[in-house]
Amino acid sequence: MKSQSKYLGLLFIVVFLIVCLPFVSQGEIRDLSAQELKAMLDSNQPLFLLNPLSDIEFNEGHIPGSVNVPLHTMVQSKKMPKDLKTPIVTYCLSKK
């Protein structure tokens, strides 16, 4: 089961990179701390908070105001922002 989970995690990363790499030239990709994201949300600065997990995982818990666009639907999703200047902040499940 752990082996299958590792492969799914690796697959998720590969697909995410394939989907996101074309957008790298259009902006900056960087890591945000939880404090930086909170400051952005508190300042009401425009951003698109994207949760790419499955509907089930999203319903188990998510950041208020985030939009659920499962990774496998991202390319054809009508939920993605139309304005390419809107910062997209992506987060997903992390188990520590």
C-alpha cells in the first residue's frame, strides 16, 4: 500500500509539472510559507487559491475561499481564472 502511495505521489508531481511548466515563463513560481499566504489573504490582494486534490479530499478539509479543481480536470476546467495576471496559489495535502 505504501509503495502504491509513493507511485501515486510521484505521478501527481509529474502531471503537475507537465500542466504548470508552460506557465513558468509567464510568471514566478515560488514556495510560500503559511504566514505569507495568511498575509496575502488578510490583505484581500487578488489571488486564485487552487486546491488540486480530489473532491473527496477537498470535502475533508480545505482553506476557506479556495477553489477545488482536481488535477486531472485542470486543463479543461472552466473554474481556472481567465485573467493570466491573477496570481495562482496552489496547495495540497501534506502529512507530517
